[in-house]
Amino acid sequence: MRRATALLTAATAAAVLAGCAPSSPEAIEAQGITQERSEDPRIPIGPGGSITLESGDLFFANLEGTPVDGPIEVTLVNIGDAEHNIRIDNAAGDNVKVTALGGETTTGELLLFGQPGGIEYVYYCDIPGHRSAGMEGTLIVYGSVEEAQEGPIGTTEPVA
């Protein structure tokens, strides 16, 4: 009985494997192709844009620029004495913040998705106590340069 079961199992396996065999020489060549996946396979594909934001002792001010889908150049002008940063948790890729020491200006890049009508992001300073003291606001990222130049780009007011 065991031998009959073993033969039946072997015959079934051979039939399944024969049914899975490639049907053409092209399929044989394609079998070896693999693709590495990044941690975040979605990357914004637009032209990007730029914004400038001023930070000081527990405030953000003077948000300006043209935030468009893609790599956005972020300039943080820190007029305060303490270190501050702008962090956007939903940024694509590895970088989610730009940091400037007291009295310095720093430029970095954040990958942000945009769309017609805009996507709103919350940005904030992630240094302990700074966000709760009011260092947060919103940034709207658009799908086109024209739309970003015409529409509001966000606020420097704390998110309610």
C-alpha cells in the first residue's frame, strides 16, 4: 500500500511539473530575470520644485515657493539660536527632513507626491517640545508648476 501511494505521489508530481514547463524558448530565457524591490517602490515622477521656510525660536514663518510633484528642494532658514528642522513623515525615499543649526541656512531634498488640486502634507520640527509649542504647518504639493504658482502652498500655522 505504501509503495502504491509513493508511486501515485511521484506520478502526480511529475505530471504537475510537466504542466509547469515553459512553453517556448523565450520563456526559458525570461525565467532568470529578477528585480530588486526598494523599501518604497513608488517615487514621485514630476519635475519637482522648491520651497523656502523660515524657522526661529519655536515658530515657522514665510513659507514660499513652488511645490510640485517630484524632488522638492527645501531651504530652511533658521533665524533662531537653537537647532530646528522641517520633517514630513510621508515623504518618499529615505530622507524625511532637513535640519539647520541656529543662525544657519540649509538646503535639502524631499520627494513628495503631488496631484491636480494638490496633496496636503503636515510638516513640523521633530526636536522634543518644538512641535507641541507650535512648530508645525501644512504644505500643498501640486501636479503642475502652473497650478503651484497660482494656488496656496500651505500655512505656517499649527495644525488644529
